[in-house]
Amino acid sequence: QVQLVESGGGLVQAGDSLRLSCAASGRTGNINAAAWIRQAPGKERELVAAIRWGGGSTYYADSVKGRFTISRDNAQNTLYLQMDSLKPEDTAVYHCAAGWVHAYDIARPTLYAYWGQGTQVTVSS
């Protein structure tokens, strides 16, 4: 099993920045990719960014491209999401997810086996 714990959410104004963190523990050898997936009330779940744990290649949803940056610290088993130029439509619960995922499937949220409980991000206009 892999445990994921997110932190760093909060209430900010439009245009502000936030950095989310996700600490992974347990059998981290079971993962080769990680992602940030958000869920807003009344909206479909959206994978906003993903990263290959070893090679570092990344994927971004069009809705966040150029504003969000995903990164990881392998030594610390920590995943990050730097969010800049935040918009009210970025308001959601952000979950960290990880698993053993083929590179061509990196954008498919259902393939990530391990999920954190989520952290709330609220962006006011």
C-alpha cells in the first residue's frame, strides 16, 4: 500500500499563487507516475497534471497549461503542484494520486490506484 497526504490548500484571490504538496509513504516502489486530480461541485473529475516518477515527463490539461507546474522530489517522496495565476474556476478539492501507469495512459485518472484525501483550494474573484 501507498499512503498519500496532501497539504497547502487554502483560500486565495484570483491571480494569486499556491503550492500544493503530497507526501508519499509506504510501498512507493509500486508507483511510477503521480498526478493531481481535482473535483469541483457539480463538475466532472479532472486530471490537471501528471508526471512520470522516474523520468519526469509531464502532462497538463489545457485548462491549466502555462499556469500550473507539477514536480516531484524523489528523495523526499514528495509531489508538488505550483499553481500560479489562479482563477475562480480553479476552485476544487485537489487530490494527489499515484500508481503504476503506462506512459500513454498518464492522463487517465481511473488508472491511479492510490489517492490522498484531498485539499480544498478556493479562489475568490
